[in-house]
Amino acid sequence: MGLGKRRSPYGAFLDKHRIKQEEIVKISGLSRETVSGVCGDPEYKVRRSTMVLLLMAAKQLTGKDVSKDDFWG
């Protein structure tokens, strides 16, 4: 985790909580490519529907009350 790769705020959050991207893929139903793009590219344009699924997965895996402002300002 955190292997020196460029990370978005969402990707950094997953790293901090030791959550693998594959867990997000399984819970959210999003493609591996989408999750990888969101986690690795701070400039990735996230659709609202994708954002909802990503937030739901983060909440489920951490128990934290996260919002879109935590990751996408």
C-alpha cells in the first residue's frame, strides 16, 4: 500500500485504512479500471453516480461518515 504511486485523496484514504481497491470493486460493482482511475489520478472526473457508489463502499468498509467533500472538494 502506498508504493510511491501518485494517489488521489480517495486513493490515499484507502491506503490509510489499508483497503484494497479490489474490495471497492466488489462492494461498489464498479469496474477495476474505474476504481484504479479514481484512486490514482487526482484529476479524474468522477460521475455523481460513481461518487455515490465509492462513498457507500468507503463508509461500509471503514464505518466512517465520509462525504464527497472529503475527496472531491
